[in-house]
Amino acid sequence: MRPHSIPAALVFALALPCTAAAELYTLRQCADYAADNNPEIRETALGEKNYLGGAAEARAARRPKASFLTYAAPAYKVTGDAGHYNNDYGTWGPYYHAKLEVRMPLWTWGKIDGYIAAAESGARAAAAETALKRAEVVYDVKKYYNSLLLARRLKRTVDDVIDTLAEAVKKAEELYQAGEGEVKKGDLEMLKIYMAEAQKSRRVAAKGIILARLALMQKMGMEDSPDFDIADTKLAPEEVTLQSVDYYTAKAFENRPEWRMLKNGLEARRQLLRAEKADRYPLIFLAGEAAYNHASVRDDQHNPWLYDPYNGSSGGIAVGAKFDFAPAALSARIASKQADLDKLKEKEKFARSGITLQVRNAWETATAARADIDSARDGLDAAQRWVTAAGLVYAFGTAGAEDALKGLAARVKAEKDYYQAIFDYNMALADLIRMCGIETSTEERD
């Protein structure tokens, strides 16, 4: 008898893992996700739409505007003409009125153009504000991503220390109970004290892992998910060759969102001032009108010299000019707009020197942080040699625990300092990149 064959679908189902695989995100993917989903960025982006709506409204001012009015009312009967007429209050009928008016500006002395240009500059400034918020969020994403890597690395360090201490305590207790070697009661208790501190440090590190992961997801705009995790497993310094400070300063004035916000804000103020000054001149416009009136209880007066608002139709088109005379109020508005413009000009001067100082400070910090990694690496190597020389686990039969524990503590501190130096360098580099108005070191190299 031939055995039954296993259906292909069942084989495929059996091959699937029992639990869903974790969704691994690289730092770049975390930043991209945050750019699309972070609520702060999305809220700030709405500001640009407001300005674009204002620009569309200003453009609409060039197009004809129409108004239509109609109504119906009761009217008593009137017969006759201008010379002889008769009012009949006992007879009533409907009276209809309809009027269409159309107006279109022909020449505004640059007022409409000024409002359009001001709104467009405001939209560009709002877009730069969104870019600024995005840069802040991306920086925070980098911070929490590297914090998660740092917390996990420090927990592994503490786990290694706990394993080492556990083995040391076990061997020390055996030697102490057997009365062999030079293990004293004080040495054994000292080991247990270090073990308690190490266990406390492990709990702190575990808490740091949880908080850093949750903070990263929150900044990304992602709901808490047990399947989320980061792709990197090792905290390493980002491989970037630092350029000169002048290079980064030039980059900042090319790309910095704050600088673009300021320049576009200046242009918007100039255009608003231009629009305000246009009120010194008359508005030239084209206008048209069409009206219709009808009352069945009123005799239609066909004589064009007689005024008859109850029957007939009329219309026409004309070119006109509108003058608004309020020189004191206009001068005050112009002075206010000029003050706003002058204020931004002064801010531009301050911002130029401020951006230069910020970039230099970030560059100096990144340069020093890179050198600190090398120093921390040397310290870690020295601490490792100390631990090896002390022989924590295997030397208890011939020597005390104090020197070995000091070496172990020195190694833990050196290892913490080394990875903290890497974290500080990565964040200093992220700050330098942010000061230049770009988001990644890849952009900077491109």
C-alpha cells in the first residue's frame, strides 16, 4: 500500500515559524518612517497649505467678481402716466426684481502681485519650517536609536561581569569552605557586594533598553508593537571623514532651514510693504451691471425720460477708478510694515554670525568626540590587561580578591566610557549634520 502524500500547502504551513518575525529597521528606515508619520512634522506641514491658500485667494482677486440680488414683494396697482395716474389700493400683485453686478480690477499698482508674492514666500518659509521640524525629529530618532544600541551593549557588559562574579563567588566559597588558598571571609563578602551592584546595574540597563525602544517608536509615530526592532546590533562610530569647518559653514548657508525661513520671511515682508504702498494710488476697475424689474399691477412707462423702477430691464459696462483717502492711516500701516522688514533685516545679521558660531561649535565637538574614542579605546585595552593580570577567577587560591575586583571595575568603567564615547561622537556628528541643514552623512558626502 502506498503511503499518503503530504499536501504541499501543509508542508508550507509547517515550514513557517511559530511566531512572526521581528520587523527590523535600519537607522535610515527609522528616519524615513518618522518623516512620513511623526505627528509633529505632519502638523507643521499644514502651515504651508495655509499660505498656498492665501496665494490662491490673492490670484483670485484678479478674476471677475459677481454678485446677484433678487427678491419679490407685494405692490398695489397703479395706472396712468406721469401726467395722470390712479392708485388702486384694493388691487395687489407681485413685484420682481433681479440685479447682476460684475467687477474686475484692471490695474492695482502691484497690490495683488505683492500679496501673491508675499503668500508664496510665506509658503516657502513654512516649507522650511517643516524641514526644520523634520531635522529635529530625525536627530531625536538618531539619539534614541543609538541610545538603544548603547543600553543593549552596556547590559551585555554587565551580564558578562555577573557571569564572571558568579563563577568567582562559587570558586571562592569552595576554597573558603575547604580552607585552601588565601580566600578570606572579607574577600567572599566583597565579591557578593560587587555582585549586588552588578545586578542593580543590569536592572538599570534593562530599563534603559525598554525606554529607549519606546521613545524611538513614539518619535517615529509608530504604535507600540512587539514585532518592532532595530536592525543594527553593534554600536559603532559612523564612518565619516570630517571636512573643514568652512566646508560645513558653506553647507549651512545653502541648506539650513532656519536660513531659508529668514530669507523667505524677508521677501514676504518686502512684498507686503509693496502692497501697502499701492494704496496710495486709485484702483482702476472694469464693472458691468444688468437689472430686470417687473410688476404686473403697474403700467409700464415706455418714455425713457421717466423713471420707472417697476418694469423694464437695464444694463451697461464701464471703466472706473476708486480712490481711498486716509493718508494718516495709510502712513501708519506703511511704517508698521517697514518696521517689520527692518526687524527681520537685523535678525538676518545676527543669524549669519549665529549660524557660523553654531557650525563651528558642532564641528569642534565632533572633532573632539572622535579623538575621545581613541583615548577610550586605549583605556579599555589597559583595563583588559589589568583584569588579565589580576586573574579574577583563577587567582583566588594564591591572592586576595581586592586587586582583581579593582581591575574588573576598571574594565567595566573603561568599557562604558568607550561605548559612551562612540555614542557621543555619533550624536555630535548628527548635530553637525543638522547644523548644515542635511539629514544624513550620506547626503553630506554626496
